Amino acid sequence: DAGITQSPRHKVTETGTPVTLRCHQTENHRYMYWYRQDPGHGLRLIHYSYGVKDTDKGEVSDGYSVSRSKTEDFLLTLESATSSQTSVYFCAISDPTGPSGNTIYFGEGSWLTVV
Amino acid sequence: KNEVEQSPQNLTAQEGEFITINCSYSVGISALHWLQQHPGGGIVSLFMLSSGKKKHGRLIATINIQEKHSSLHITASHPRDSAVYICAVLQGAQKLVFGQGTRLTINP
């Protein structure tokens, strides 16, 4: 299994508070992603990173920011949490130039509830 | 219309039955993934394919690029196969577009 850990795994927070989710990998994979999964929508890309300090927006990036200051960590921040951001968040990694090609590996998910 | 459509959305079968889950897509792709997600659990990649067929144990995945269609088959299904199966297509180098998933329940 790929070494991906997400933290926290579960969090309840109040509307308007900032929240940061962390994704940590031990695989030295170049690409890292943050997705959210909601009933009726499947997985949707929030932001992704293709290297240290190189990030780009996905299809549902409003209200979220990311940072990647080192290869192994990709942080997702909700600047001011809203109830619409209650979701399950998945981190994923891939490395198309590596031996596994475009195989993608997912973290275990972070359940976020905004009340 | 979603770029990736899966059918059926829900499937219930008896242990031992042959299972087929379908995925159709409307965009150009470089590869297609089949993923498995157990209740409350993480997501695991089962297959990545760009042509033909792949087999792993009781699971078989096929893809027809011309028809923009892929199928996931499970032979001799077992209750532990109960999960959500997700089709995802890779556009270009890194953009994944996901289907909404098929919830499979195998009864003993």
C-alpha cells in the first residue's frame, strides 16, 4: 500500500472557523490531489499539486486554498468553513514518471462536519 | 450529462452470480481506472487500463476505446465484494473525471 496519511480523520467545526487538513506521503510522488466526495456528485477535484510550490485549481476550488512547501505534505485549508463544505475529503497521489505509471493511490479520507 | 456514466447505480445479487458494471464516457481519455470503495473506507485502485482487457483474480476489466465503454466483471461473486465501484477516466496527464459509482451488494 502507498504511504498516505490524512489528518485529522474526523473533525467537527463551527461555521466561520478556519480548518486545515493535512495529507502526508512517504512515496515521493510528484502529484498530489485533494478531492471531496458528496452523495450525488461522486469525487470532485478541489486542488492539485504537481510539485513543491506548484499548485492549480480543480473544479470546486472556491473557498479552499492549498499549500505544498515540501514534497511529502499537501495542506488543504478552508479559510472560513461553511455548512456546504461538510463532506468527506480524500487526498490522492500519483507519479506518471514513476514505476507505477498513472496508478493513483488514495488516503483513507477525512470526515469534516461544519455546524 | 456527466462525462462519465456508470450503470447500474445500484446492484444487488446473490453470492456466486456473475456481475457486470458498465462505464461509458464522452471525452477523450489516456487511461481508465476502476476503483473500489468499501463502506466507511478508503478508495483502492483495482485496474488501470488503456486498451484490451486485464484480469486480477475474480475481477476482469475490459475497455473498448472506439465505443468509449468499459466493463468491470466479477466472477463467482462473494459478500466481501460488496462495495462501491467507481469508474474514472484520465484526461491528458493528470485530470481524472469520476463516475458516480455503482453500489454493489452481494447477499449470502
